[in-house]
Amino acid sequence: QTASSGGTVTAGQTTTVTVVLPTAFASQSCTVGLNPSNLRPGDQTTVSVGFSGFPSAASAQVSCGGQVVQASCAGNPTGVCTAQCTFGPEQSYPQSKVVSASVNGVACNSASATLIAPVPTDGSLVARVTDCASGAALQSAELVVSTSQLFSDASGLAGVSLSPGVYTITSSKQGYSSSTVSASITAGATTSKAICLNKVVATNGLGGSGVGSEFECPDYRARLISAPMCPFSFTQQPYQVLVTNKNATDNNTIFVSYSTTALSGPQFVALGAGQQAILEFNSTLADVAGSRSAIVNFASTLSNCTGGIGVQACVSGGLEIEVPRSSLSALPGQRTCFDVLVRNHGLASGNVVLSYNSSDGNERGEFSETEFRITPQEIKQLQFCITPRSSGLKSFTLNADSALGDGSRAVTLDVVQGSQYSTNAGSCISIDPTTTTVRNVPITISNNGLAGDYDVELQSLEDENAQGALEAQVVQPKIYGFESQSSRDIFVRVNPFNANAGEHRFQLLLKKGGFLASQKDLCFDVEGDSRQDALLSPLSLTLQTGQSSSSFLDVENTGNTIADYSVVFLSSPLSVQASPRNFRLKPGERQVVEVIVSANTTPGSYTVPVRLVSSIGTTDATYDVSVNCGNGQTQTVTCSGGRNSCSTTCTYSSTGIFTPTASIAGQSCVTEDVRVVNNFDNSCYLSFSPQAMGENNYATVIANYQNLNSGQQDNFTIDCGNGYTETAQNCVGSTGSCSAQCYYDSDGTYTATATSQNYTCSAARIGVRPGTTGSSYCRISVQDNVLLGSSNTITLNYDVPTSGFFTGQSLLGVQNLLVRVVSPSTSFSPQTSGNIAVTVPSAIEVAPGSSVLLPVTVKNNDVFDLNTVLVYLTNLPTGVDATPVPAFALPGGSQVTRNIIITSRQDAPFSFSNAVLHVESSAFAAPAKTVFVNVKSGTAKELIGTAGQPSFEFQSQGNGTTIIVRLPFTNNQGKLITLGAFGILPQGWRLGFTPVSLDDKETTTLGFVLANDAYDDKAFDGQIRLQSSDGVKTIPISVPSRSSATGLSGLFTGLGSSPIVAILLILLIMGIAAAGYLYAESKKLERQMGDNGSQDGIQNDGKKIVHLHGDSGDTSTIDE
């Protein structure tokens, strides 16, 4: 964000102005969480909205499945908002409820709550009514349960919800006898009951009846009064038939027979007159699927009347497979599972075996369980999972095989293709580096695939650390709730600063759940920005007639594109040449051009304009290139000159390997082979994108494969052909493609190969051109593998001369060189004139590694114009440079202000000097001004330490003199320090010092070397500045002359290397001198006392005793 502040700046003073910039967040984001995520109707879930990047107070709205509530928020700029969501009952369960939110208008991701069924309070009863004889379902049979009256449907089924308890169920239908059963109802459970009804039949001619649940003859009757409850248990349960002898006077024997051996019971029953008995028999029918019925036949000895009663075993309703979501979508390689329910509708138990059939033989699936035993009315929950290997619509038939009955269900899996995702970035997006430093580029992504949350990644296809690479990143790498058949905008933040002009390629990756959904090429074309810095130094030359001298033009390409430059001169009496005259610079490169001036004219002052121009190549140069396809065909294409490319097509009507050839501007092209095949079935081949490029870039190597017999390919190992190996991953399915990135750091032709566990791919080649062109080159790039009869694009990538390389020139800048030509017998310097007034600050400070501006105001007080004025500084401190002011004209009576940029290198020592400011024209010069330039740190503190008295030792080296300075020093900094040193010394003196490390409280003697190649035997003052990482200490020194350092002084300095001996000798000599002095003075006083006759013997005669303090140089006097 933007802020401003202000202050008053007083001349000669420094004013600090503080500007506080409020935080501006590059990205605002928020996420939605639910607790709990599974709930029942009427329950509450807590919605937590976490946010970050909001500088103002957050306000959030939450949508609970369409119902909007206001959330309460805490925190700034990061915090949490909370709200409560409640959902009402639904028709069916489970139901998914979408909860979304927005913070200060910024949409958050969405979360899903699962609404599950309420806790049941009732149970369910399902009854099936059938015909006892045939097993057929009976429709419209009446069932009375408690106070409910039900009727069966076409399947014989009727159902009702009941409170828990035991109920009696009575079923009846016209033409059938009624039947009553009981059922126990449990909350949340379904109880199934099977009821069969016997048809009522008429009596036959003998008084008997047909098969039913009862019959009557003239002398007896039989009625089925009890049958086993289904399902059968392994313990036999009897049938009961009530047999009554209707004859009141005679006994009657009733014979019993069974239609199947599955029934067993008594063979007869003997009844007395009017007697009845209950006949019991058992069924051994197994509880298997289907219906099995049998007949119990009766016959009496008193009559010929026979009858039968039909009995039936339990009937299974069979198996059913249910899939709640029978159609799903997935990405290649993404494991996807169907929820499967196997329902046993019958009343029997049995084993179940699951299997599946696939429409794609290459796809494999698996059940969480393949074999299990299912009990009556049980619902078995399991999963069927697939990891798709290729894209497309896949169908599967799920089968359940059992003696209870078979079931099947079809499911479909739509495996999304990368082509179902698209962007609007079909061509290179143009980026103008001059309009703004950072730009957010909108990219529209269209989703015709899967709905859900996605991650967006951006991968550069060039070395991101290489000079000239384009910086780009996705602003918000998450897309939440991306619905199918919709589009979203993402933003890519592009920083073209320091990026080379031209195309910069990226891969835009769209991922869902970690799986790659789409991989799209993204290209940014940075427009050319031609900028340069040029500095001519020196700006003035003085040379004698017949001599030559040079100035130097330092040119740096500060733009982003390769540029061609020329240095040109207008006609001049002087002979002026440039070396080199023409040159090419890549972005960031520099060239120093020597400007050579020869004085072959009369003495005087001359101005030489040094012009820097850009060289413009023509675009009109063309070449007619003949391309041999390698199969006997020849194609002609017109190609423009310069660094360019052109293309043509070749068609191949036979299989084999062909080598196309071509040449342009006399330069033969490096080529590669074309492989022509009938089809690509059960094979793989490589291709490059791009097929040709410059060095120090990444290329995409694509492994293409089709109808592989060996099925899924896990990975391809790609040999880039330059010694590097990469791995192409996510190579799924028998048909598809996958890729890897290869980096090529030098020019040439490279052949890439690839292998997997079962296959070796056909190779591909790429032509890599040099980054700069010292000579012409040409490379042919082709599609290495093509189908028979298809066309192949043959591309020539080249850099060849245009017709007339420098056909036009654009002036970039002019710098004037002032040349003074003098005769050999005279010297020339401009005359000092008071008419040129100069105003400049008297002092300026600069910190190492920084720059400051020195304002210089020049006024021409004369009536004549000054055509060329030069302003520059000399005698700067070590490590400090000053950029000269470009020459300018100054009319009479006018004034201008120019800034000299003073730059201190990072390693510049702390020092100062009186720099000299020169302001000159061709004929006059202003009086020199001095500027105190001080190199100091604004943060360094005083180094805590104690320095002793220095000692000096003189040594001769040729014509020069070296002084060894020894200085005791104690470290009181409180930690280990490493000391460096530099000197502030008179001109001509140099300081040498080897850095040393000192522990806390450690004392050592530091050794310094002062050197001068032209020693003048004079004493001088200077400073030694000790410097650690966070402190500076300045120690003044007074260096004696060599001649004064003789006698005792010479002895002291000569013994300086042995401090103890020197101290002892000094004390001894001082003691002897003091004793002699005191002795002489005492004799003198004694004579004075004798002469005056005074008791104190002292007469004030004005005589002074002078004592010299050697440590400070001050003097004190004693009058008496």
C-alpha cells in the first residue's frame, strides 16, 4: 500500500523522514471446516472459517446449503470466524449438504456435510403372500396387523412401520383359506414374514377333495394345522395335520403316503369311532433357493375316498446387487472405488462368489471381498475398486454367484482425458517490461472433466536460476469447488525485470487429489526493451601535436534483448578511431571501447562528439532454400536472413528411415532422421517440444505409446543424450503419453532414448543452437516418428548474415570529449578565472557499499558562452569512485546544478580525504574547491580496547623507506574479535597489516608496516584505524623523522622488538640522567644560598625550570 510523510530539510543538516508502509498482502485466502461433518436432521454443526491476509476487520457470511447466516470473527490479519448450521429432514438418506463462506467478499473453499438418517424409533414389517401349492405371489391378499389393514402388491409384498413389539398377522384372500403368523418387531430393523395360503377346493364325487391345506371325505377329514416357521433351522420342525374319524360307530384306519422321500412321518393312523388325532411328519427339504413342494396323501379303509395336503419348503427371494452411485469419474492412475451392496432378499443362507467383466481388457478391478456367506435378509457392504490405466469410458459388470440365486449390476467409470481441460492461453502472452515491474496475468481454465478442488502448479521449462530467466508464479494455487462445465480465472504473477526478451515457456499443471488432471503449455513473450548505460572517461585529453591518446567508452546493455552497437564520429580536424567500432552485447554484458585520438592539427581546443548508435539489420534479405526430403522429393522454401527459422513439409509413401538435408547462405544444416512406420501399435516413440531451441534451456521429452500388449507402463527412463537421465512418471494405461524435462547447457544435436520394463522407444533428436552467434549455423528439426502416408514438417533453425548487417542506425547517446592540442615545446592548462563561480558542500559522508549525490552549482558570470564544461573530482579516499558529470554548455550569465555520484565500494575502508573539485572549460577553469569526503559506517560502534604507546623501527628498501610500527593492544570487547586495520596517512604512505584474532582480555603487540617509495626525512602525524565486525577504534600516531630517531631515540626504536630490555634500559638511563641533573642543581642552589646569605637561599631572578611531558607534548613551568 501507499503512505506519505514529510519534513523540513535545512541546508548542511540531515533530516530523517520516516514513512510507515501499511502491510499489503499479496494473497488473501480462507478455508471452511465442519465439526462434526456427519449429522442428523435437527443437529448442529460448527462451521469454522480460517482466514489470512485481511488487513481490516474480517466479516464472514456462511451459506448452510443455501441458507445464509452471519459468522462472528476474531483476529487480524489472520483469524477464525464461526457459525452454526442446522439441516431439516429429507426424503432419503444420506444427503450431501454444501457449506460455503466468504470473508470480506473473498470466496472461500466449500466443505460438505453428510446428513444421515434420524435414529429410528420404529421397525418395519415386510410380508410376502404366496400360493402354498405353486409358490406364486398372491396379489390383493388382505393382511391385518394390529389396527392396520394391508393388501399385497403384484409381488405378493406388503409392508408397514410398527412400534417395537410382537404382532399377529392374519392374511386372507377370496378362494383361499386364511393363515395367521406372528412377528417380532425391533426398532431400526426389518422383519420379513412369508405367508402361504391354500386354495379352497370343492368335494369330489367320492366326497373327497383335491390337493389343498385341508380336505374332507364322508368318513374322515384332514386339515393342516401347523407348518414350520421360515427360514428353516438345522433342527427339524414338524408339520401337523389334524385327522378326524367322522364315523361314530366304526373304527377307521387312515393310510398315509408321501410324494417325496424328503418328507418322513407315520405310514397310517388308527382312529376309533369319532376319534381324532394329530399326525406329525418332518420335512428334510434344504433351505435353498427356489420352491420345493410335496403332497401328503391320505386313504381310508372304510371308503375309497382319498385326499392330499400340499406342503411347501421355505422359498428364497434370491440375491440383488445394488450400487448407490453406479457412474463415477476419475483421472488416469487415480484409484476409484464403487460402494457395492449385496442384498439377500430370501429366507435362506448361502455362499456368494463375486466376479466382474470389463469392457476394456487392460483395466483391472478388485473387490474388497470376493467370497463370503450371507444370511437371510442380510445386506453385505463392500467395495469394487479400479486404478484406470488409460482415459475413456469404461464399463464393468459386477456378478454375484450363489445357490441362493445370481445377481448382477453394471457400473461405468469415465476416465477423464487431459483434453477435457483447456485454457485461453493458446499463444504466447505478450509482456511489456517497461509498463510495470510486476504484472498479474489472468488465465482462464475451463473444466469439462471432474468437479472438486484442484491444485495449480507452474513449472518453468528453463533454468530458473539462469541469467535472464522470467520469474512467474501462481498467485493462489488452489481452486475450490471447481464444478464441471465451468470456468475459473487464476492469476500468474510475472516479473519481467532482468528477463531476456523473447519467449519463456512454462508448464501449467492442474492436479486433483495429487493426480495430474491436465498439463498445458504456457508461454510469455517478453517484449524487447533496448536500454544501455554508456560512460566516457576521461572526458578531456591533453596531447602534443603529432601524438595520440585514448579515452574509454564503457557500454553496458541494461535492456533485455541482444543488441548491436556502433561507435561513430562526425568529421573532425582530429583523427579519431574506435576499437572495436561494431559489437554485440547480450543483456547484462558490457564492452569497453577505446577512443583513440591523434593530434595531427594545429594547437587549440577541440570538442569530439562520441556517438553511440544501435545497428539495425535489414529484414528484406531472403534465401531460396532447397530441402531434400531424403526420399527423392525436393521442396523449395523462402527463408528470411538473420536469426530465424522457416519450414516446409515432406510426405513419405514408404516405410523406412530417411535423412532430409538442406543448406542456407552456404551453411550446411545439421540434420536428423525421420522414421516412417505402418502403425504405432504395441510400440512407443519419443518426441521433443520444442524441436529446436537455444542453449541453457529445458526441453520436454514426450514418451508416446499405443496399444501395448504388456499393459500398464509404470515409468519410462529417459536418457537425454547429454549425460543426464530423467524419469517420465504417471505413464498409465496401454495407450497414452508421459513426459520429463531435459536440460541442455550447450549447443549441438542430442539424441534422446527411453526404456521401460518391457519396451524400448524409438529415439528422437533435438537441435540446440548457441546462445550467441559468433558464426553462422543451421539445424534441421523434424518429427522423428511418423505414420506411413502422413506429412512431416521440416523446420530449419538458423542464424545467417543479412544482406548488409548494418543498414540503419538509431542514435542512443552522445558524450563530448574535450581535446586540447598543444605544441611540443609548451604545456597547456586552462586559465583560472573568477568568472566561473562554483558552489559545493564542504563535506560529505558515504557508507561502504552505498552511493550519495554531491550537488555542484556552476555559474558563468562572464558574457561569453562556455561551450564545453567539465566537472570532476580527484584525490578521493581509497575504494571511492566518482562518476564524472557529462560535459555541458553554459551560456553567459546562466547557472546549472549537476550531481556527481559518489560510490563507495563494499570493501572500502573507513577513511577520509580532502577531495579536489575541478570545473573546467576549454579555455578557463574555476578555482579548485576542496570537499571533505568521509567514509564511515552509520552503524559501527566504538571498539572497546586499550592501546599502548607505539614504537617505530626504520628500514631502507632501495629508494624507499619502511617503518615498522609496534602497538600493544588489549581486547576489552567481551568476546572474540578479529581485527583489521587501515591507515589515514599523508599522501605517498601505505599501510600494511595482517588481521589477527584476540580473545576477550587478551593482550598482544600489533605490527604495522608503513611504506613510502619516495621517503622525505620528516616527521608526520597520522591515524591507525582498527576495525572489527561491529566496532571501530581510531588511534593517533606521531611518526618521528628518521634522523631524529638516532642516539637514545634510535636505541629505543632499535630495541622496540624487545620491550622488557628496552624498558630496563630506559629506566637505567633515566635514573642516571636524573641523578646527574639533581646533583648539578643542588650545587647551583648551594652557591646561590651562599652568595645571598639568606636562610632559604632562594632568590626569584625570573629563571624558569621547564619540564617536558613526553606523552602529550604540553609544557609546564615552575617559577621558583
